[in-house]
Amino acid sequence: MFYHVKELQYTAKPDKPDPVYAKKLQEILGGQFGEITVMMQYLFQGWNCRGEQKYRDMLLDIGTEEMAHVEMLATMIAQLLDGAPARDQDEAAKNPIVEAVLGGINPQHVIVSGLGATPTDSVGYPWNSRYTIASGNLLADFRANLNAESQGRLQVVRLYESTTDPGVRDMLSFLIARDTMHQNQWMAAIEELEQNQKAIVPSTFPQDLEKQEVSYSFMNFSQGEESKAGRWASGPSMDGQAAFEYVEIPKPMGQNPMLTQAPAYIHNSPVPGTTAPRKEAATYTVQ
């Protein structure tokens, strides 16, 4: 059960309208790493959680907070669109470079949403659930969450640098701070899980069933050997199970694939000097 509190989690009020910036702000609302994505990702991870109840509770805590961030952004976008009819598009993007890149305001903010936010990114692409990850494996999911918060914070910081509006910057500074906490939160949760299980996901698969000869080999598949200097090329492996090995010249371990010719009824390109066997196409009788 959810309750809605009318007051926003934090103030979302620009100093003045800016329809072009409203279009930019759509990215952190409905983009791949926007607030709708993390909201849905955390909620579904929580609803599906079969692990310890503290993880379920934590996921639903943060997922519910992300609902508040969606509301804040939607409110900010709507206010940035105040007094911004389509005829003001040229005025909002006088700079020809800006106009070429952004195309002025998002026409859907006028035509579709009536000067309101939409569940889309900054170029109007609809948000979709393919952006979300909820696998049931908490360690895998929490690593995905850390990535989502890292990319999200990066985008919010870039948007902060793209405006001088004190009101917009104030709200973004709050979101940036919460993303700082959320990155720390996922790192703490990942560390806790790794202390109780193997670091490799899934930890339950018997490692003796994998081809262990290559489990810890870094293979140099490009010109140069700069990658040899990395932590991943020598020393103890991160899971503590072995040592990294650097393979300077990886050698092929498989066969040279030679496929048999397809039957004639497939009508592939013929191989000179050969005749592919032909068979009658299957027939079916409807009873």
C-alpha cells in the first residue's frame, strides 16, 4: 500500500520558464538512466525479493523515494514550460547552434501533454521497461543498481552545468546528493553480500563445471600490450580463488568450422560440384 504526501520531497521551482531546458530535463525523467527507470527497477526487485527481509525493505524504501523524484522532475518540467506556446520556439532557441541541436522546445510538450512532462527521454523516445533489471539475484541486481546510479548522477551533473537558473540548480543539487547516498548504499550492500558468498555471479554454480583453464586468463586480443599493466592482468584474482594470468598471444582452441550443405529445398547458394540431397516438404493434415 502506498500513500501520497502532497508536499514534494524537496523544492522544485525554477526562477523562470525555459522550455528548451525542459526538453533537456526529460532525459533524467524518462531516459535509460532516468528516475522512472530506477523507480521501476528498485520496486520490482523489492516486490520479487526472496532473500532476507532487510533487502526487500531497503529496495522498497529507495524505490518509493524514486517516485518522489519522478514527481519533482515532472513538477519542474511543467513550470519550465509555463507561458511557452509553440510560437515562442524561435525565441527560446535564438542561438543557431542550439536551435540546430535541440530544435527548440519539444513540440510534444505543447501538442501531447499540454505543457506538462511526458514519460519520454530528451528526444521524445518513450520510456520502456527494457531499461530495468530485476533478475532475482541480489548481487547481480545491486551491481546493476550501482551502474544506474552512477550513470544517473553523471547525467544530472551535466544538466546542472547546463543551466544557471538558481531554482533548477537547487533541485538538481538535492538529486545529486541523493545519488551520492545511493551509490554508497549499493556499494555497502554489494560488500555485505560478497562477504557472505563468492563474488562471482551466480555463486551457486559449481566452478569445477566451467573450463577453469581460462577462468582467470586476460587475453590480449589487440595490438600493443598496454593492458598488461592493469590490475586485471596479474596478481590475485578479485574473488580470491586464483591468480590472474596475462596471455600475450591467445591461440585458437577450437575447430575450423565447416558446415554441411543445406538441403536443396532450403534454396541456399549452391556449392560448385556438389548436389545437396532433396526431400519432399512436410505436409500436414488438419483433423
